[in-house]
Amino acid sequence: MKVVVIGIGLIGGSFAKDIKKLYSEASIWGMDKNDSHLDEAINLGIVDQKADNESLTNADIVIVSIPVDVLVQELPNILDKVGDETVVIDAGSTKRLICQAVANHPKRRNFLACHPIAGTEFSGPSAAINRLYEGKTNIICEVEETAFKLQEKALELFQKMGMRIRYMKPDAHDKHIAYVSHLSHISSFMLGKTVIEKEKNERDIFDMAGSGFESTVRLAKSSPDMWTPIFEQNRENVVETLQEYIQNLESFKKMIEANDFEGIYNEMNNTNKIKQILNGIPLTKN
Amino acid sequence: MKVVVIGIGLIGGSFAKDIKKLYSEASIWGMDKNDSHLDEAINLGIVDQKADNESLTNADIVIVSIPVDVLVQELPNILDKVGDETVVIDAGSTKRLICQAVANHPKRRNFLACHPIAGTEFSGPSAAINRLYEGKTNIICEVEETAFKLQEKALELFQKMGMRIRYMKPDAHDKHIAYVSHLSHISSFMLGKTVIEKEKNERDIFDMAGSGFESTVRLAKSSPDMWTPIFEQNRENVVETLQEYIQNLESFKKMIEANDFEGIYNEMNNTNKIKQILNGIPLTKN
């Protein structure tokens, strides 16, 4: 099995690692606009050799794990070059514009639109880890647009990797993911910003920070190269979630100002049911 | 050594566990307004026996780990009952009102105002864990108001438990802790609320949540009984931090609306330095 991974970072690299374990005969070909990343991936044994455009023609699987703005731009060119038996899988955190970019492409049936919901706040080939995707949800969009045999090939891989599959429309994906992923990242970045701004004047502040702060601010370590185009592509949904979040914070603040601590208690008590909800979420240990 | 722990939950229970390990001859006496908690703590072996008011007279150390509103109310009564050699240590997340409540107490010198910055989102005796405090910061306020010999006794315990000590004034403590702890909790509670409100209509949403969401929303599992009085006692500082946080979120939203994605990139890039800052924070593993 010949697998080409375009974009050898945390996501693509972790795919490569799992594939090498699961398919002993697989050869992994890597492509990255950053040469040093590609060399690093080869040194780390994540990738067997460098791929060029011709490698795409006879690849069984192509995994495209690059920032979503580049994805929208490059996906049609990648599809141009693949063979009839190649399935191209993306891992973009948005789905509407990506599906739209190839909607009328003559090789649309070679593409399977995916969003494996897994990751850490780290990036680059050295961040790739084994079994990142085990037990995680993989959202597949417009499955009916992909050739049946190629769906099957991809699903076999996902199943071996231990992913849970959910099928959604691109619009619904982008709307929901804004709540459970994009908003978390913004709340974390802005929390980090608020505290850093304070720290300019108050040097001791971080000595007082505990694991609670560390946990809420973890996502503020994430890569701006990856996240800027996500927010851009999902602009309207992100603005809507932010609006609701700000409104909730405003009303919490007003309750404190009005000394309505019974209201404050109830707000927190009602939100405690997140415990039960979170029990269903598989955690990344690292 | 006779130790009385008033309030046998996560905080008091974890103190008790460490003390039993570090001082083989120590006997732990427990007091809790919740009888079933006290029985549970005895069954779990965290506490040796139930304490009554008379137990306070000849205690070496009294640890008071109860919600901060009850603390302000009960601390003078506790001090009334302790002996000359007893050091009373609190673990409240606010310090100004607590120090004020005993400022003119005839036994003020028996009290050491502390805030060990450690915890998890769980509560009750079963949440108590070994070495919760190892490597964590313990803020001590108004140390000069405590009798020298009693300071020494408490510091020996903290040192054995592996805590890092920082000395601060109560006002400075309350101001800074609003940023690195209280704000994190509110941002997390409101994130949980925003997503739960959405989920009423969209049942699938939580299937899409990954470890990023889990991490930012973890603190929304925290106890409203503990946190309501903290926000009440630290009302002004909390409102100020919330104001700044909301302002930062508003300006991020406006940048997205204005398609200023260079600005968005810079915001995230500048906040990435939280990585270096967080490297100094000891983590709770559990």
C-alpha cells in the first residue's frame, strides 16, 4: 500500500505512524512545503521517502493535512494528479468551503471529506504520536459523493485506527464545530491575553497560577498558522458563538454586580451537568 | 501530634492524607457539618475520629477548609476555643475578608492565613488525594501577625508537604488570584453554559467535542457551594477581570467581523508566549 501524506505535522504525522503500525507493507511518502519538516519526519522514521507530484498517480491513499486556506486552494490540483484508484482524504477543521472547492471537480469521487476530531496543542512532525485517533470521532461529509470502493478503503483504515464515524452535512459540521472547538480556542486565547496583559505590571501573578488556569489556557498554545484560516473560513458561525458566549459572560457579570448570588449559584449548578456530558468524550492523554 | 481538620473534603482530606504519611504519630480528628462526609472520611481512613469543640483546646494544628463565607463566620469561634499552642491554618481562596474577620481577635496570633493553590474539579472526602500539594504554591498573608513559634510549626508542615511559600498582602492576593483562578472558572462555566444551551436543540453536538473542549470546560464541573461565596467575597476584583476579558473577546470578534485576519493572527501569536509562562506551573495529574 502506497500512502502519500501532504503536510507532515501533528495530524499527518500521527496518521503516518498509525498506518505504519497497522499495515506492515505500507510505504509512506511525504510532501511538505517546509523542507526541514520533511527531513525531520524522515529522520524520525515517520515518513519513508519524499514524494513528488508523480507519486500521487499511483498512490492508494493520499492524506491532506495542511491549513484549511491552503487546502481549499490545493485540493483541486491534488485531485488533478491522482489515479482512478486513489482516495484523497483531508483532515480540515472546516468543511463547507473545502467541499465547495471541489464540488464540480471531474475527480470529485476520489475525495472523501473528513474531520478527525483529535489533536493536541503542539505542532510539527515531532508532535506526531501513536494512536492519536483511537476512540476519537471522525466526521465524514458528503459521503455519497465519494466512489463506493474508495469509501470502503478509507473506512477500513479508520476502523483499524479505532475511530468512531459520524456522517454530517458540511454546513451542519461547521455550525456545530464552532461551539465545541472553535469557541474553546478563542476563550482560551483571550484568557491568556487578559492575564498576560496584567502580568506586564504584576510580575508575581504567574507564581499564583495553578492547574485550573493551566487547563483553561492550554489551547492558547495552539498554532496561529492553523487557526487563523479556520476562523476565517468559519467566520459567521464563529461570530455567532462568540456573541452568545459574550452575552453569557455579561449576564454573569451583571448578576455579580447586582449581588444576585443565588442567581450565580444557579448558573453554576445548572452548568455542572457538563460532568455527565463530558463522560462521553474520549480524552487525549499527553 | 493532634490535628483537627474542619471540613473534610478535597482540600482538608488531602491535608489529612499527607499528614498521616509524614507524621506517623499524628492523630487526625475530623469535623464536618455534613455527617455522612465525616463517616465517609473515617471509612476511607482519612480521619481517625470525630472531633468536638473540646478537641480544639489541645490540638497542635487546626486546618479549616470550608467555604469562604462559613470561614469568615466561624473562624472567630474556632479561635475562641483553641489553646495557646494551637496554630489555626485556613485554606480559603480569598484572603481580605478572612483576615479582616479576625484582625482584632484576642487570639489573632494563633491564626496563619493561607491559600494553598491546589485542587481538582472534584469535591468531597473521596476526592482527597495524596501529595496534592507537592510543588504547589501556598500564599501566606500577614505572616507577621502570627506568633513566631506557630509560624514555624506550620512552615515545617508545608515544607514536608513540598509546598512553595509566597508571602503577600491580603488585598494583593485577592486582586491577582482573580486573574489566574477566579476568571478561569467563570470562563469555563460560561463556555459550558453556551454549549449546553445550544445542545438543547442540537443533540449531536457533544459527539463532536474533543479533548480541547474537555480541557477548557473542565472547571465547569466545580462546586457551586464553594465558588459562589468566593465570587461574592472577591466581587470587585472579579468584575474587573471579567470586564477586561469581555473586552478582549469583543475586540477579537470585531476583528473577525472586519475580516482583519492579520490582526487575528497577531493576537494569537502574541498569546502563544503563554507556553513559556506555563512551563513554570506545576500540574496536577489526575
